[in-house]
Amino acid sequence: MNHTKEIRDFIITNFIFGDAAALQDKDDTSFLDSGIIDSTGMLELVMFLEQTYDIKIEPEEMVPENLDSVNKVGQFLSRKLAKTAGAA
């Protein structure tokens, strides 16, 4: 399942305050490099993912490779959910 829209909507609502044009067709935009999310915002994103998708994100998973763009978060979430489903 592709959760990209939910992730994008969360970022637009909580970090760029409804300015959808800032991310339109730019799902590879780095949150950190572009200043969309800072370190505190990254924790907010992690809490959103954990609460919304009933997952636990480990400290070692909180790296830019997993959480620094809409696409990276979507791919990470898909892997995490698949792993969780496989363990159940």
C-alpha cells in the first residue's frame, strides 16, 4: 500500500502550513536541506508514523535515509509495515 498522500498531507498541514505548492510534485525534496523539518519536527514525524500506523520506530532507524523526504518516508513505512506483518 502506498501511504505517500497521507505523509505528504501531514507534512503540508504541520510544517508548511497548507502551502501544498512547496511540495507539489517534489516528493524527493529533502526535509532537512530545504528547511521544511528540523530535528524537533523529525520527532513529530516519527510520533505521527508510530501513532498512525501502529509501529515502533527504533532510534537506529531515525536517519535521513529513512525520513528525509516524502518518498523516503513512504518507502521506509512500506518496509516497516511489511516486516511487522511478517512477524505477526
